[in-house]
Amino acid sequence: MPVFTRRKLVTTATAVMLAAGALVASQPGASAWTGTPLGGKWWTGTYPGAEWQRADAAAEGFDPAKLAEIAAAAQADGSNCLVVIRHGRLVGEWYWNGANAGSAQEVFSVTKSVTSTLVGIAQSRRKLDIDDKAAKYIPAWAGTPAAQVTVKNLLSNNSGRHWDMATDYGALPTAADRTALGASLPQDHRPGDVWTYNNAAIQTLDDVLSKSTGVEPADYAEKNLLAPIGMRDTHLTKDPSGNTNMFFGMQSTCEDLARFGHLFLNDGRWNHRQIVPRHWVGQATGKPSQPITSSYGYLWWLNHLGAVADPLVPMTREDSANAPRERMVPNAPADMYWAIGFGGQTVQVDPGSDTVVVRLGPPSLTNKNWPETSARVVTEALVRR
């Protein structure tokens, strides 16, 4: 779980409580597709097969010495792995602490961005609409102040659902039934009035997805997202009552998460198949999901100029109006975005340079500012675009 204090990203002391594209591929296991997406612009995509196709970093525009410097910083920070993808090819990979390409680990709030993606897939199949009242899927909210909360509010973190530190980072991660706990909390504010990084509210998307699709979200993810793009070492976990964990809990690897980032980099397309709707990628990552903070889409972190949120401090409209106008990473591209989890778990997507960067590490309270560090791959190491 990330914490932003003005322009700096710092570790949350209480987070989770533990909680022109590329040429046709020339190596086995990779594939390429050329087509005309919406808008009539020609687009070329290169995708991994069972394995990522490797490419020389210098040939793909990087300064190898600078990449090595960034990797050394990652190692010094206790990282388990660092992977850099450009134009659909793996151009840099490093593993430490006994990890390897198949080493899956807890990725904490990176899970949230996958949860958002499952909602987008379900909407594209007309299982739900994010403008639906969440009470349609959470009957206990009907006839209460929570009846006005929409699915979009839950995705945007402006639902107004109850939040306090002890509940969100203590009672919730240790609850036997996390979904029931999230649904049972009171409504603190009118939807849309306050932005709060609310794990308990996000967990209720378990009810939304399971009721709308008729499938447990962990199984829905496997069939509709993970398996189709080859994330074979990844799975969503469940709480003791069998509910899928929505706000944390996913187990994954650097290479698998690079696939997830590459899917979004290519507007939700994988080879000849549209896994995630192109317009959903734009809605989730291309603009703020609400007017209070510029740094949040649909469970993704953004680099747009405006009021940057702090996950441990609720932000009102008045707070937003008085906040400095800044970006999460000031010198990074405005359209860069991230899935971020406690301990510096990072999936960085930069559409302008066609790159994905993934860093995973232990749940450390002393990790460095990883969005700023991972952004260096684009702002310092990439010397030819």
C-alpha cells in the first residue's frame, strides 16, 4: 500500500499488516500482430509466448550502464526482482535473495489493479455496469445511506464508506470473513464527497463480482485474465471463509506482472484477442476517476498534475482545493501510471516509451520510493526513443 507525502512516496507503517511497436518476432515463443484499432491508426504489437522474447538493452534504446546502476539500487533496497520490458521484449532482468523467474510472492495492493480489471471485463460482458448501485449486489446496503454508493465509487475510492486505521489495517486483514466485514461498516460520508484509500470498501467488490458473474472472482480471474495472457505463476487468494481477496492477497512474479503491464500498454489486447476493452484501459488509467485527487484512476495510480493523495489521510474537496498542484513523480511523463503495493511492489506502464517496469521485494518498511526509482528507467536509462 503506497503512501504519498507531497511528492514523495513512502512506506506505510501499517499497510496490510503484513497486508511503432516492434518487428515480427524472430525467436521461438513470441508472436506479433498488426491491425487497425479504433481510430484507424496502425498499431503493431509483440507478445511473449510461453516465455518472454529477450532483446539487447542497447539495441532497444537503453544505456546498459544506467540500467545496471538502477538494478544495483534495487538490490541495495532488498529487492527480489527487477524486470524491464520494451516493445514487447524483455531487455533487463535481475533476481536476488534466492528468487528466480518462477518465484511467486505476495504483491499486496497491486491486487487492486487486477480487481479493477476484472470489473472492466465483467462490464464488457454486460454482467454489470459501473454506474450500478452497489446495493444491487450487496443487499444489506439497500434502504440505508449506502444505497447511493455505485460500483464506480468503490473503484474510485470515493464511496464514503467507513474508514479508520485500526479497521482497515488491523481488523480487516485478520478477519475470517473480510467481505462481510467490509459490507457491515457504516456509511461515513455521501458518495463523492471524500476520497479515502479504503481497503474495506474495495473488498466489497468481491460481492459485486461474484453476484454479477455467478463465479468466484479468483476463478473468474483465472479464466478471463490470467490464463489468456500466460500468467501461469499467478493466483488470487481467498480469506478463511472462501471469499476472494480484492484489496491484497495476489501471489505473482516479476515476469507475470510484466505481462499484466504489457496488456495495458497495448490497450487491453493480447495477440488477436481483446482481453480488456480498449476504452476501459483509458478510463482506468488515462484520467482521474473523480475530481478530488488527480493521482487516482480506477484502482491505479496516475501521474497527472493536481492534488496528490495520501492513502493514510482522507481528502475532502476543500483539502483538494488547497493542496499543491504536483505529480507523484514530477519529472516523469504525465501519462505514466502504476499498480503499487506495500513494500515497493511496482508495475509501471509508460505508453510514450512503450515500456513496462516491474519490481518486487519483501514487505519492508524501509524500501525507497519505488515509483520515483522505477521511473528512472524511462527518465534516465532510456536514451533513444
